Amino acid sequence: QVQLVESGGGLVQPGGSLRLSCAASRSGFSIFAMGWYRQAPGKQRELVARMTSGGNTNYLDSVKGRFTISRDDAKNTVYLQMNSLKPEDTAVYYCTVRPDMKISTNYWGQGTQVTVSS
């Protein structure tokens, strides 16, 4: 089992920035992929960003150029730097980890609320 602890959510004005972090309890082991999903009220959960151990990234089209995902593998931590935030970015953000590229098992954080409002 992999435990994930998220932090960094909060209330921010449009145009502001937040940095989310997620630490995984998997020290001593490599992690194939780490990323972030979000779910807004009345909407489907969507992949925001993901990064593999090889450095490959995927971003939701609507966040490209504004959000940046990064990893600190020594700390088993993934970050999401969110700039130029918009009200439509308001959602609960969930960290996810896929330890093994050959096994489609994902672990989820508890979620952190991001609210973008003036």
C-alpha cells in the first residue's frame, strides 16, 4: 500500500498562484508515474497533469502553459505549480501514484480544495 499526503490547496484570487505537493510513502522504491486529477462540482474527474519517472509529461489542454508538474524522486514527492489561476480551475485536486508501469494500480491522496474566486 502507498499512502499519499497532499497539501497546498486554498483560496486564491484569479490570476494568483498555488503550489500543491503530494508525498508518497514509498521511500526506497521507484515510482513510475505521479500526477494530479481534479473534480469540480457537476463535472467528471479529469487528469490535470502527470509525469513518469522518465520525465514524460501530460497536461490537460486547458492548463498548458499555466501549470507545471515536477517530481522530487529522492523525496517521493510530486508538485503542481499552478499559475494564472482561473475560476474554472476551482475543484478538488487529487494526487495519484502509479508505482509500476506494468501494473495498472493507482493510489490516491485525500484531495485538497482549490478555490479561485475574487
